[in-house]
Amino acid sequence: MTCRGPRLLVWLPLGLLLSVAPAARAADPAKPADGGSPTGGAPQGQGAPSGNAGSKESTDTINRIIQDNEAILSGRGFTYDPAGRRDPFRSLVDALNSAQKGPRPRGIAGMLISEINLVGIVQKGKGAIAFFNGTDNKGYFLRVGDALYDGKITRIDRKTGTVMFRQDVNDPRSIKPYRDVTKKLTPTEEGSL
């Protein structure tokens, strides 16, 4: 068990002394603490500013802080100064993708893998062609190697009804700079409509 009583008794007189000293100087204008004139200015012949200028600056600063707080509380004065920091509400991955590639091109080249729907797969000779429906409600025939905005087609398998994409990933936590995404053709029932 520790005793806190003596420590409190030592700090209390010291705190009172520090709080009384400025008040004593202000009450006795005949004896300034800094050796200046009784009016609060610098001694005769010295060009130091008077104590009133510092007081006016601090009063102006306090008034500006109060006005800023009132503006923020009323909802009309809030501003965010990032000072070189990133926006905490934006995704790190999206920022990297948009900074590297720029604006999206038109057509299938500007669509994400997650935005297109696999509609069908057609066999043409030894290769296969996949038919996709884009976000613009247009149909697109794609082959292996065709690129989308965030990846390209690596394999089309007609037997299993799947199309495999290699999606570019700029996630700093990821070991590989890509991931494989598979879209599967869903069979429709003939009897239901």
C-alpha cells in the first residue's frame, strides 16, 4: 500500500505558488517582473512589443477557434485537409487499379470480369468461343487470350461449361499479382418457362 498524502501536500503549495505569482504581478503594476515600465511595455529605449499585442493575438486566436467550432457544429464549415495522407474511405485496391489503367475504354475491354455473364460456349474447329452478355446488354464472342479491363481469358472448356480468367490483382497483401476466376455456364431447364 502506498501513501499519497505527502506527495499531495508537496504539489499543492507548489501549484498555489505558480497560480498566485502571475496574479501578484498583475495586481502590482509599479513593479513589473520583466524590468519594463509599469505600463506593461518594454523599458525606455528598447523596441520590444507591449504585452497588449500578445493578448490581442491570443484573443483573436480564441475567437477564430470558437467560430470554427460553431461552423462545424452547424454543418457548414467542415473541411478535411489530408496533408498528404490517403482518404481512409477509399479502397487501396481500387486506387491502384484506376491509377495504373486510367479511364475505362468502351465495349468489352472496359468491363470487369465480375460484370459480364456467361451465356454460351460454341465449338469452332479445335478451339472454343464463349458468348458473354455485357453490362451494355450486348453480346460478345470471346476467345482464349481476349482481354477485359481487369484480366483475360486463359481457358474455355465446352465439356464442363466453364471459362477461366486470369484476373489482375494489385493487392499489397497478395503473394501473386493475379487470381484465377472461373465462370460456369448454368444449364436451363427445358420444361420451365
